Amino acid sequence: MLALDVGRRRIGLAGCDRLGLTVTPLPPLARGRFAHDQDHLGELVRQRQVTALVVGLPLDDKGEITAQASHCLRYGQRLARQLALPLAWVNEHSSSWAAAELHGLQGDRSGALDSAAAALLLRQWLQEGPEPVLPASIPYSQTGGVAPF
């Protein structure tokens, strides 16, 4: 599994072992064009033998889709299609705040906070599920009203 905390400047990354017992924050990816991100993430997927992606959705405090969540939906679906991997979503509301508190990373600009948040997302997904599905099979109703790519 590879978890992504998709931001405008960076993507926080975290992975886990095959059994899902150990979650590890990975170096964040400085965002570039989608092709750049895809190349870097594709190589990481190959190196770590990733079998699925988990992408955080920054929903608001009422669980509604935000502009950034809409971007994350599109980005995650496009990436999963390009890498031919199943995909799962996790509500990441307050994950950066929680990661900053947990790891003392308030004000971090290095990307460590982004990857710590991705690790929290992955731990949450491992505890709660649901099973990842191929992007083409994600029902419209589960995308918060955002049409799949």
C-alpha cells in the first residue's frame, strides 16, 4: 500500500509492509507536472511492490467535498488509472493538525509533516477499510458528486 496526502506543492507519502503491520512515512514528493509525479510515483510503486493506493480527501467538518478534495479525487483517480492500481479513499479532515501535534511538526515546511499525515491516513485505512477498487469501478455516488476521470 502507498498512501498519498496530495497537496498543491507536495505529496506526503507513506507505505506499509505486505501484512499492513508497519507504516512508514516516506520522503515527500515535490509536485511538478502530472507526468513528473507519475514517473516518480510509478518508480516508487515498482520499488516497493505497491498493490494499491490510499488517497486522503480533505473533507470539511461536515464531511462535505471541498475544492481541494475535488482536486484529490481527480488526481487519485487519474494516477490509479495510469499505474493500473486499485484505489481507496480516507477522510483526512484534520490529519495534518493531528500529525503536527503527534510528531511536534507545527510549522514544518520540509514535507515531513505531509508524509506524517500520509502515515496517519494509511493507519486509519488499515484499521477501517474499505477495500480498494479500480478507478473505473468507483460508483459516482462514492465520489462526492465528482465524476470519475
